[in-house]
Amino acid sequence: MSDGFDRAPGAGRGRSRGLGRGGGGPEGGGFPNGAGAAERPRHQPPPQPKAPGFLQPPPLRQPRTAPPPGAQCEVPAGPQRPPRPGALPEQTRPLRAPPSSQDNIPQQNLESAMAKPQVVVAPVLMSKLSVNAPEFYPSGYSSNYTESYEDGCEDYPTLSEYVQDFLNHLTEQPGSFETEIEQFAETLNGWVTTDDALQELVELIYQQATSIPNFSYMGARLCNYLSHHLTISPQSGNFRQLLLQRCRTEYEVKDQAAKGDEVTRKRFHAFVLFLGELYLNLEIKGTNGQVTRADILQVGLRELLNALFSNPMDDNLICAVKLLKLTGSVLEDAWKEKGKTDMEEIIQRIENVVLDANCSRDVKQMLLKLVELRSSNWGRVHATSTYREATPENDPNYFMNEPTFYTSDGVPFTAADPDYQEKYQELLEREDFFPDYEENGTDLSGAGDPYLDDIDDEMDPEIEEAYEKFCLESERKQKQ
């Protein structure tokens, strides 16, 4: 046989590559200096001699399980040498056996085949998580916002601090408005007792609603609630009057603000959207109890739209689109009730802006989408007519819930079929399905009913025979 059959399968396939049958030299592909296979651990029994002519089966490899923490693999004793530059670490570097004579080469190859691979202990990563760690809060979150305002304003030195803290609380948690607004209004009634305090309250709410975009809707709801529940009414005006006066101050400089710098226009746009929310949410109760909207806000919104379209910059046009999406349907209904065509004029102005203005392509697309929205009645769907108003002429589903009958030929017919009106009416009168019959089929109507006399009570011969057989079997089982 060739030399390839003189070694066991897998010999020389240790953890390091290049261990061959020669242990060293170019033929075996081993290490330089004649180093052979790795030295087997001391506790392993010596290998059994192989039978000549038969291949030695490879040993079963033990599972690669890490030893318990603190345990270390057995390493042959020897003098420690400093590592060479670029050498492998001690845990991954194969162990070398001492050089021996050529007579021991087959034995060393067999030992390398039976030797177990070195097991490397993976480092255990210790978690730094702890059940005693403090609770996590996202950045910018203040735990004061979660506190309730049932204790009133005893802990606040000034009115502005109390109101500002509550406004910040509503900004972070708008869902708490319904549960805490009543207590807030009661506290203000005990604190706001002068004209200056009321002016300060109005200014704080106005600044919060125009400086924080997401607070415009909540600010409008807050203004509506306070306008009905604040008891103070000084000579300078009540809460709603002072609020409208503050809005008028900003409204009077609308033309200059629409032409101003970017910061001025941004502040102006926030005011426009807040005024739109006020128009939708601020309710005015009349003497007869009816609830209406402030007409002065309707006129103001019309003039604000003129100022925005007169300066067709991108941000002005975007603000106009937002305002019309917010209030367009309500404004158009109010103008139609008064016989005005203001909405048609606004749509015509939008079309002119799309054709003539030097705005961006995206803004033009927004304006066209707004025109399309208005043509679809602002996305509103009117309810269908009630059933009492429906007739076969104006409602195609008029006969949808009517019962369907079939002729003797299997042809269905309903009240919608004009040829079967008489037959349908006759069957409809019997819709209660034999009221003179009980559930067990006993005839209680008596003789003389032409409809019931047509019913054949005789059974089919096969059915009758099967029924008699069933009765006989039942009697036999009962006797048993």
C-alpha cells in the first residue's frame, strides 16, 4: 500500500492546520523545525494498536461545552517564554511535541489523531442592568406635568407661574383637559380678581397658543371654556372681549407681517391658524340660548386670506391652504346662508396664483388639491334620505328588504314585479305562516278553509312503511 494508508483518517487535522504524516518538512506540510502533532492530554489512555490492513476509525469528538467558570484547561508544564511579535495567543496557539526520532513518527501521528482539541473558555459578559436602577424618563420630560392640580395654587408664588405650568401640562398631556379644566377655572376665579390679572391671563394663553403650533387647538378650547366659566367681568371687558382685543392688535398689522422677514411671517402664520381655531371653537350664547360663532372672526379670516394671497410666497400660500382646510367648509356654509360668494372669489384667486405666481411646484400642487377638495364639498358626504321619504321612483333599493316569493315554476317575484302585484298581495296577507297551526302540526282551524283543505295529509307508501317499521322496533326495545 502507499504511504497514505499508514495513518488513521483525520490524523494531523488538529486545531492548527498543516500537521501531516511527517510532522515536519515540506512533504508533511507541518511546522518548521520538525514539530509534529499536538501533545495529548495526560489523562487520556494510550491509543490501541491498529490492525494491519484496516483503517482506524476516527474518534468521537466530545461536545464543545465550556467548562465551569474558573476552570482552566490543562496545559503542559514548561518554561514560559515571551510571545513573539505577531504570534497567536496562548489559548489559540497549538502545542508542540518535542522532537523525536523517525521511529516514533507513526506513533506521534496516531497520538495527534486521538488527541482532543483545546477548548477555549469564552468570556462571560456581565449585564449592568439592575432592578434598583432609577426610572427612565425621556429627554425634556418633567415629572411635574404628571401631578394633579387639585391642590390649587398654594404652591405657586405668582399667577403667571401657576398658569404657565398648567399650560405646559396641557401641551404635554392634552387628554387631561376634560378632567382638570374645571378645577383650573375654579382656582382662577379665586385668584383673578383684578383687571391686570385678567389681562395677564389672556396674554399668557395667547402667547402659548401662537408660539407652540400644537397648542392652537387646545388654546382655543381653553379660551372657550374660560369665556363661559370665569366670573370676573371688569369694566375693561370680560375674558372673551379682552381676548378678541388682543387678536385685533395682531390683526391690524397683517399686511406688514405678510411682507416681513421669515421670523415675522412665521409668527403671523401661527396667529392666523389660532384665529381659525377660535372661529371653530369659540361659542357665543344668545339671549334665547342659541349658540353661534363670532361673526367678527369670520370677517377677520376673510381679510387674512386676502393678505396671504396678496403676497404669494411659499410659506404664505401654505398657511392659506392650512386655514382653508381647517375652516373652508364652515366658512362657505356661513357665506351661503348670507347669500355671499366669497368662497368662489377665493377659489378664483387660487387659480390665478397657480397660473401667474412664481411659487414652487409643490405649493402649486397643494393649491390644486385644495380646489379639488372644495369641488367635492370639502370631503363631506350627505346622508341619504330616510325610509319615510323613499319611493320606488327615487330609491333603487326601495324593495331591498321586501320578501321574495316563487311561483310554481320556480320564478321569483316581489312587489317590484308589476305582473305579480295581485298574487303578491294575496301571499302577503298570509305572511304570518299559518297562525291556526300549532308547532306539532295539529289542525285547529277546522273544516271549511279552502287553503288548508288543499294540503294532502296522506303519507307516501315508502314513508308509511318505514314509519310502521320504526314504531315496531320502538315497541320491541321498550319490552326488552
